[in-house]
Amino acid sequence: MIERRWVKLPSVFAAAIVTATLLTGCGGPQMTPVETPTSEQSFDEAKAANAEFKAAVADVQKQLFAGEWRVEEYGDIPESCDDGYEFFLRRKLPEGFSFAEQGPQRLEELRAWMGENGWRVEPGPSYGPGIDNVVIVGSKPDAKVARLDIDLLPGVAAEGTVDVLELRATSTCEPGDAAALLEQLHGPLRAVPEDTGIPDLESPDATPLFERFTG
């Protein structure tokens, strides 16, 4: 007859067995694994964030000029930031554009409009003697805009100069992989980049370009 002997385990060893049982899911509650977004889902989220960012900036552009702006940085290149990726765009008014010496006044009106429409606008000096340009710095995080800079160098008709205005915007940092998203948008990195079809001019009402690379 086989004799069964029960050995009392040390308390520390017994606790280790209980812990191991819980972790393996045997007889205890199981932890729900964290789901990783699919490639398709990540791309759709990035496209939505980019569209929201550009729509907010376009609203500001339309307060100044509803026609076609010069495209300096289109704003569809995901760049790495602290927790993921962000977008940057840069636009300029058309060459030879003039507010007919009403540029400083128009920017003051824009500053007021932004304050009334959910933008946080930083205080800045008023245009006048000793100040050559007019600058507005703002943000609207709930519309994906981390920072918006508008810089106007007013023209003087008597001197034959025209207004020069540049608008720069950076989106909020969105969670995700900037490198993976860039490859989804533009394909594998090439020594000589191909024409991406980005326009030289674009109106604020244009639908943003943001499509998967098809090869």
C-alpha cells in the first residue's frame, strides 16, 4: 500500500503558487489583453486627425482670403513627437497680394474673431512705430491645433510694396507610429522621391489629400 504523506508548505512558497495560478488563469480571474489598433484603424484615425487639424486652420485662412494660397509645407507628413506623430503646414498669400493698407486692421479683426471662436490667442504688441510686422500666435487643442502662427509684413502703396503673410500650424501630438504611418502614405523611402501630386496652390475649401500609397 502506497503511503500518502502531506507536507505543509512554507507560507512564502504557497503564496508563490497562488500567484502563478492567477497569472496562468487557472481557477482565477483572467486579465483582458490590451488590443493593438490594426493598421487600417491607425490610418483612419490619422486621416481623421489630419482633416480636423486642417479644417480648423482653413477656417482661419478664410477670414483673410478665400482664394488659393501658396503651399509651402502641405501638412500630410507625420513627424515624430513625444507620444506619437504630429503634422505641420505652411501657407502664404499669393504673390502680389495686397490688403490695400488695411492689413494690420484685418489681423486685429482676425484676432478678435479667433477669441470668439474657441481659439486661445496669446497677447502680442500692437502694430505701430518701431514694429514692422503683425504677429498672431494661437492654439485650439480640441480641434487638433497645438500652435498657429500668423505673421504679416504690411505693404505700403506709396512705396510700391505689397503684403507678405505667412501662416504656420502644428497639430497636436497624436498616439501612433510616425514611421509606419509615413510608409502607409508615401511608400518605402526612396533615394529620389517621386512626385506626390501635392498642389502648388490650394484654397481653404479644398479636400485635404491623405490617401494610402498604392505603389
